[in-house]
Amino acid sequence: MKKGFSLIELLVVLVLISIFSAFVGVNVAGSLGNMELKTASKKVAASLRYARSRAITESVPYVALLDLNQNRMTIKPDLMSPGSEKEAVDSTSNLKTGGEKRYDLPEDVKFKNALPFDGSESDSRFFAVVFMPNGCSSGGTIYLENRREHGSAVKIDVITGMVRVEMS
């Protein structure tokens, strides 16, 4: 009697291994795409919290301006607010990089939409959230989406200015 495996048995095992690895590879790739969306959502939320914090500590309104077409967010002092001209000039002299902070979304993630606090639709490519020195904000919801059409929402409370992320 010969000991060992036949060629057919080895081929069957190799086919089974390749089928299982194909299923695992698809699931891992999907998980990485969702991880990128989750990370981008958390970075957008962190940038908004940064704007709120700067507005409170410097007593100057800060604006988070989203360019929905370029998938870019810019945080900067709101120099257009009434009564903030002198304070903004004083505070921006202490800021690095001219007072602006920019965040570009990763390639696979985009801003799907952004709605103001009242929920009204806008066809503008820009969306702004203003954080006031007392902690409140103009509020709103920012929707992000990845290539697999999974989404998340970054919600900004109008009264407290608090930011939270909801994954869908």
C-alpha cells in the first residue's frame, strides 16, 4: 500500500482554499473602505470640535467652511462677524499658518450633502458652520459617503455646538 495523496485530492483542497480566500479577501476590502469612512467622519468631527474650542478660548467666532465639490473643509476665524474685527486681528497674530486649518477627505470618501439646522435643502457647493464664543453654533448635519455608498452623518447641535458622529 502506498501512503500519500493523489493528484485529485490535492487539486480539490487547493480549489477549496482558493474559494475561501476569495470570500475573505472581499470582506477585508469592504472593511477597509468602511474604516476609511469612519476615520474621515471622526476627523471632520474633530476639526469641528477644534473650531468650537478656538471660538470659545479666543472669544472670536470661527467658521468651518465645507467645499462639497472639492471634498475640503477649512477652519478659520470669522472676520466678517460684527464686533469681532479687533479681536480677530489680535487672535490671528498668535495663530500658526495664518489662522487656517484645512482638511481634505481621502480619495474614497466624499461629502454627500450638508443641511443647515432647519433641514432646508441648498444647491450651493459651499456649506458653513459658525461657532460662536459662547459655545453655540449655526448647527447642521454633514453627510459623508464612501464608494460603496455606505454613509455617516456628522451632526452639530445649534444650542450647545456639540458634535457627534452617526454611522449608518
